[in-house]
Amino acid sequence: MAGFLRTGFLTAVLLSLASQAAAQQDADGAAVAAATGVPSAVGMQQAGWRNQWGLGIIANPKFVGSDDYNLQPIPYFDFRYMDGKGTKYFANVPQGLGGFFYRSRIAESGSFVNVGAALAPGFNVRDDSIDGLDEVDISVEARVYVEAGTRRWVASATLAQDVGSGHEGAYIDLSLNRRGRLGSGRGFYAVGPVLRLGDDTYKESFFNVSAQESIDSGLAEYDADAGVERLGLQGLVSVPLGESKWRVTTLLRASRLIDNAADSPIVEEETQLFFLTAFTRPF
């Protein structure tokens, strides 16, 4: 950029445009990252909507504990209103429809705290792969989001309660991410541990085998109590495609079912993988 700088008014104009372009790139990446579960406090000098669209591919287990996977294309969209404090309102498939009602940010240090809420789909399901067991449909979850961190580290907690006809329970997701830039600075990564805890109803929906289900399926009767469900590691990489507006974002999460979740006779494989890659661009 330095080779383009000039004196006087032209210098000021170019610096302003460069600053806005860099902020836009940050916002584009931040929107994709946040929608895939990695919070960001990137803000915009000029408040407004930052929207993304594209196409992705998801691979996830057919049911919690399955050793078979579904692979399917998904449309990707993200509508996000951003200002100097970062995201204020959002609408996308992973996070749902919601916003942050408390946001605190210290520009000098980059530290921030966000508290928000949303209605979102829950994609933990149980299909008809195991004869004799009740299916668990996609949930409609009321969620509360709490995010806190710095430019390098982000801790987040999500409390979710099913308010539809899915698992009907509640769970808490905890994560810690280390973030950084890649290449020329337009790309970035995030990596860190993830943990999920579920209440009795949530754990029963996915891991219990009732007396009648035991008779129908041939599996041993089983009762899973509230507690830790899984512990894992998650990594995200997002990079632009050349000098274009398109970017590719890939998320890989590997987790291990533990405690009474792992002991359920339903579980075929304790190691569970989740993969998402998406090609997106702003509009």
C-alpha cells in the first residue's frame, strides 16, 4: 500500500479507503467465523449490514454416537448488522435469529464482552437407523450467548433450551479459541477446546434405552444422567480466494463422548467428527 501513498488530500483519501477496505475484509471474515461458532469482536467504522451468501458442505454423524455420516450440500447465508462494537443483530442457520443486548469493548486492548440471545435450529438428531428407538427431530432452541476475550483469545458459553419438539432438554457449550491472521492478513484461523454438558432430559433423548425400547431394539435398558456429554478440539481456517471477494472457510471438530454418554448401548463410536466447508462472498 505504501507505494500508493501521496501527500496532502490524496494521502488522506487513500488512507481512509484503505482503512475501510481492511475493516470490510475483517468484517467479512468475522461474519463467517461467528456463524460457524467462533466469536469475533471486529467492529466497523461505518455501521450497517454485512451480508454473506454461498454454498457449503456438511458432514456429521447420523445420530449422536453413530459411526456412519451424512454428507450433504447446504445453502449458506448470513445477515449481520455491525457497528463500532462488532455484531449487533444476526440471522443465519447456525446461530439463528437474534442479537446482542450487551456489548462492551475496549479498543486499546481489544478486549470485549458480549451477551446475546437467539432462536436457532438444533441439528443434533436421532434418525431411524436403530430399529425400535424413538427418533429425535431437529430442535428449535432458545439460546443465550456469552462471549469474552481479547484480540488473541476468546472464551464463549452457549446455554440452549429446546422449545420445540426435538430433544426437549437443555445443554451448555463451552469453548476457548486462540485466534490469529494468516498470509497477508486477510485470512485467519481459530483453534481450541470445546465441551458440552447436558441436563437429564437432553441426555435421555440421545442415550437412554427405555424398557419398551429395549424389547423393541434388543439393546440393553439404559439410563443416562445429566453431566458432561463430550470433550473435543475445534479448528477453523478462513482464507480469501486470490484477490476476489470469495472466501473459503473450513471448520473441523473432533470430540469424544465421555462419562455415561459413552457407556450407552446406542453408541457405536465414541469419537465424533463434524466437518463444514463453505464458499462465500459478501453482497
